[in-house]
Amino acid sequence: METNIMSSTRLFSIFLIVIPAVAHAESSGCPKFVDTPRNRLENARLFDGPVSDNVELVPDNENGTAWDVRGYRSSGRQTTLLCEYRDKNTIEVPINRIYNYCYIKGRTTISAWCE
């Protein structure tokens, strides 16, 4: 009986450790809307460090829709996704170091995320 309790406890502990890792492995990005559906995402920009440092990163592809952020990990600085909305409000989303790429897609409905 004690062996089953120990095994169950270990299994539960491993389960608790794995779940957050899986949740973070998906993606992180801008909410499509803020406050109301009319206040939709209109643009996103990526920064090396906080937005206040004003170090905007140039996209890595010709149509300006993707960034390879793997090289910025060694700088020790936080990469930040700046989400810009129709009403001119902004949200700064710190990008976790586990992500490799960031994207912006769409014309009328914009999506911006890192994965």
C-alpha cells in the first residue's frame, strides 16, 4: 500500500512539473481585441529590451512579418512585443526566452504572436 501511495505522489509531482512547460510551449502574443470588439489590434512591433529603450527589431523576411529571436537570447535582454490598437492604446507583452520566432499576419484582422 505504501508503494502505491509513493508512486502516485511521484506521478502527481511529475504531472505538475510537465503541465506548465507544455502550456508555455504553445505561443504568446497580442490579444486581438482590448476592451471591446471594435478596439482591435492594428499593428505589432518587436523590441530588444523594453519598449522605452527604443530598440525596434527589423523583421527577418521581405514582407516584414517574421522575426527570428533565437539570437537575442545571448544578450540577456528581454524581447518585447508591442501591440498597437485602433484606439491608440498599446500593450507590451514580454516574450519568454523559450520562443524562437515571432510573427504578424493579416490585413483586416491582425494577429501577432511568438512561438
